[in-house]
Amino acid sequence: MKKDIENAKIDLISELGVDQMPKEKQEEILAQMGDIMQQRIIERFVQEIPEEEQDKFLEMISSDATEQSVIDDFITQHIPQSEDLILEEIGKYKEESIKLFQQIAGDSE
């Protein structure tokens, strides 16, 4: 499944034409996209986690002291379908981004 997520990211980058941009611009856009996707996925995970565990999750991801493996184990325990949710969020972001790019392209004509 992790390969599916990686392929979805590559597909998103390709469809938006980011891979055709100058290297410096690619890095800038990929960083912005990564930040947006991370925030969306965190918000989605919070919605899926039982309410009594949400604060614990938010504390864990906010702390630099929390190891990634601890966060991963928590997510696996509380959101077994986490990889499917990540794929859904990538798909939604892709659709929204394509529409936005098309609007921008249409406005500049």
C-alpha cells in the first residue's frame, strides 16, 4: 500500500506539471504541497480517531520528542485504514489543484 501512496504522489506531481518546472520552483512547490497534504491528512486522522484519543494524538505529533514509530503505531492502532485515507486525501487535493490550475490558465487567456 505504501507503494500506492508513493505512486499517487508521483502522479499528482506529473499531472500538475510540477516535474516540468525549473528545479528551484519544483522544490518550492513540493514543499508547499507537502505542507498542505500533511495538514489535510492530520485533520482527516483527527476526525477518524476516537474523541477521547484526539488530544493525545495532537500532542504526539506536536512534540519533537515523539519518535515517528510511536506515531505510526498509534495511527495503525486507531486508524487501520490510514493508508486508504491518505490516498483519498491525495486524490481530493489532486482534483482541487487541477481545477485551480485550469481556472488560472483560463483566466490568463
